[in-house]
Amino acid sequence: MGEDDTVRIRVRADGSVVRELADGREVPHVATPSDWDRVDAMTDEDAEYNALMDPDFEPFLTDEDREKIKKLPDPKRIRKKLKLTQKEFSRRYEIPLGTLRDWERRARFPDSAARAYLTVISRDPKGVAALLAEPEPVEEPAPELAKAS
């Protein structure tokens, strides 16, 4: 976080809260309300992922935490690297569009299976797309099942 990103808040002697602007002026500070329903709906896994991805707390991370962050796939970064729109990425990799949008705006986070899938996509996007594009082979029933029918 740089100096340009810093918001300076001050409590006046009368108890009012003001935001100090870069030019020295003060304006009333209006706090944005917290979305407690969203917070309550988070799983422990979502909360951990969210905390690990928060750049404001990076100085407090251990080296082990930093290594864990490096291993978490970022759906938006993967999609942008492939130069695909959300709709194209969604169709190509059979991920529901709404799910992808939620992941990218961090309203929800991929579970462990989805993180594994995103990792595979990031490592071999053409291979995954090719496998998904192939028609599924028609499986013959096992011989013992065929005799029973």
C-alpha cells in the first residue's frame, strides 16, 4: 500500500470523525457498512483464503504463509493470461459463469477441488480444453452385467 492509497482518518475533540484530504481539507468520514451476511456465509476455507490474499496484512505473514499464497491459483490471472473473456473461459472449461464471476470478485472462493482444477488449467490450458472438447466414449456394460439383462 502506497502513500496515495492511504486514507487518513481523525477523530475531532467533539467526537466527529473526519477524513483528511491530500490538500489538508477535512470532510466528514462516512464508513461503508459491512456486509455481515456475506461474512457469516463464508466457510472457514473462504475466510482463510481471503485473509491470505489480503495485501494489507502481507507484512505480518510468515514465510510459510507466503509459500501457501503462491500455491493458490488466481482464476482472474489465469483467465487474463489466456486472453479469454469470462464467458469464453467459462464455456471452454465448463465452469458456471456465475461461479467464475464470484471467484474473480472474491465473493466466493474455489474449494480445494476447484483450486486443483484451476491449477491444472493454468499448467496445461490447451490439454484441458482438448480433453473437454472430446466426445465422451460410449462404454459397453461389463460382461457380467450384459448377461444379466
